[in-house]
Amino acid sequence: MAFRLQALFDLEAEITNPLDLTTVSAPLSMARQLTLAQGTGAGQADMIWSDSFTIAASGTQAVDLAGTLVGPFGTTLTFARIKAVIVAAASGNTNNVNVVSDATNGPLLFLAKGDGYPVKPGGLFVAYDPSAAGTVITAGTADLINLVNSAGGTSVTCDVVIVGASA
């Protein structure tokens, strides 16, 4: 089985200021190509998992990265390291989808266990670490990422992609 990932982040922006005799502008361009090849080292991955979730009001969806996820070919995935996490919140959501490293069994996706990031309606969270180390996953102690509906009243929907390595 071969693996390949390529994603492009391409930002083009411009701000202008119309003056009496001229208009000044400040264009900005920033592009980054994210690539991962087959393998388990730096710049490499060999596993991908994706799903779409609807999370009940004030609910939590735990994503267990060690031995419970089923991959695209029906095999159980056990990530040793994760290289990318993408969470896209539906634009029709009323509440945020909080991406949280579990306080007890979370990987150090953020600076500490229990930390997280709010993905607002229509928003996107992307973490990308092409290093050989990636984010280390350890079954039972550092393997849970929680997707948390930030409030009551309505459910939220999000799409999730996890890319990583088996060793």
C-alpha cells in the first residue's frame, strides 16, 4: 500500500488606501505546500483516517488514536505519531467545535493535556508537523483527542482528518 499527501495553503490578500492623487496598496502573498511521502520518518506518513461527526448539544466525541479507528480498507489503525490533524466545522453550526487534547489521556497536540482550540462555525483547524517525531501517541496515556460541542441547545457537525505514522 502506498501513501501520498499533498495540500496547498495559498493566501493572497491586498489592502488599499485611496488618497487624493493616488491609491497605495500593500499586497500580501504567502504559499506553503504540505507534503508527506510514504514512510514513518521526517516528511513521511503511512496512515490516514477521516470521518464526519454530529455531536449532540454539550456533547463530546472522543477520537481514540490507538487501536479503535477503522481505516479506509477496513483495518484497525494504531497511530504511533500523528503528522496532521484537520477539523472543519460546518458553517451551519450555532456552537463551536472545540478540538481538545484529553486532560488525562491526550497527546501533546497543544502545549499541555487539556488544552484545545475552538473551531467556530465555518472555521478550520489545521495542525501539521512533518518532523520524524510528529505528535507521539501512546495507547492509554496519550491517545485521545476530544471534539466538544461548546454549548447546549443545538448539535454541531464537523469533518475530521488525521494523518500519521504507524511507527
